[in-house]
Amino acid sequence: MEHCGSCNATLKPGEKECWGCSAVVPEKEAKTTMHQRFHSLINVLFIFFAVLTPLALVVPNEYGIPSVKKCVVGLIVMGLARSSIQTMTDAKKS
């Protein structure tokens, strides 16, 4: 059972406004799930490979950047993983 922060009146779980003092009830933030964290990780890795691939073309080999072939393969794999997890996220929302 929830209570209003202003007047301590009892509230139903779906109420958006307190019946006693008309104060707006703040919505509870949902915790991030493992799926959302994994989705964020895949997006970050995709962006990382998207930046690394053109750099591999320009920067000399002495700087420790992987070869263009490895960067392109990583970009393709992360693109496929990103597409797959986006499909799973869309299916979960429906």
C-alpha cells in the first residue's frame, strides 16, 4: 500500500494524484534489467567498432590499432548482434 508524501493518505497502486491533497504522485523508476544492460553494451561496442574501422585505415600499424579486416569483421558481428537484440526488444514490448 502506497502513501502520499505530503499528507500521508493511502493511495491505490494506479493513482497518479492524491485524493486528499491533490498532490501529484511521483512514478517509481523501474530497475534496469539484464536485457537493457546487454543492449547498452552491444550499442557501445557497435559504436566503438564504427569509430575504430575508419581509424584503422588512417593510423599506422605502430599505434596498436587492429587491422582493417579485424575491425570490419567486428563491426559486422556487432551490427548483427545489435539487430538481433533490437528485434528481441521490440518483441518484448509487444
